[in-house]
Amino acid sequence: MKRILLIPVRACGDSHAFLFYKLYFHIIVTLRSIYYIIYIIISNTNEVSFSEEISTVFI
């Protein structure tokens, strides 16, 4: 995963690659928020360690 992230950063001198990197970052943030929402729905059935696990997701 880290290797995939570093490829657009190396080519950051090109404006097209920089736009691609911004789009890539936006997709990651969107997927992460979707995962967060799904995780809340799943955790509603089991709320004992809910806050602890949410804090580890965002670290």
C-alpha cells in the first residue's frame, strides 16, 4: 500500500501527476469514510468496545 502511494509523489513535478495524486488521495478519504459509516452500522449491534475500536481506525 505504501509503495502505491509513493509512485504519484515521485512524479509530482508533472502537474498531471499531481492532479492524479489529489484524486487518488480523495478516493482514499472517501473509501475511509464509507468504511467508517459501515463500521458504525456493524458496531451498533455490539457497543461494548465501540469507542476504542473507532479510535484505532483513525490513528
